[in-house]
Amino acid sequence: MKADIHPAYSKTTIKCACGATYEAGSTKKDVTVEICSSCHPFYTGKQKLVDTGGRVDKFNKRYGFKSND
């Protein structure tokens, strides 16, 4: 690699809006994020599922399809 063309890579503190802090390597001194694995719904298990069953039934009813039940 060429000398003196790459940015300095050092330990960085990553701060989340929820208050969690992490240590990682980066070229930036401090990094702030809005969401992390401590507060993201996918990782916390508080994920909401969208019910599309009503939309499918509405479509079938509108166009005269009969259900297989």
C-alpha cells in the first residue's frame, strides 16, 4: 500500500439515541446512530407484524374468487 494516503484508523465510540455505547474501529472519532441492536424491534422481539389477510380476503371478495377452506 502507498504510504500517507490512507486515513487514520482508530478505536471509536458509537453512541445510540437509546443511550447504548459501543467500541469499534473507524476513521471517524465519534459516531452517533439513531437505532442499534439494543433498541431495534427485530432484535428486541417487539416486532409488529402487518396482517395482510384482510386485504387478500377483500381482493377475493371483490373479484368473486372463492376461498379453499
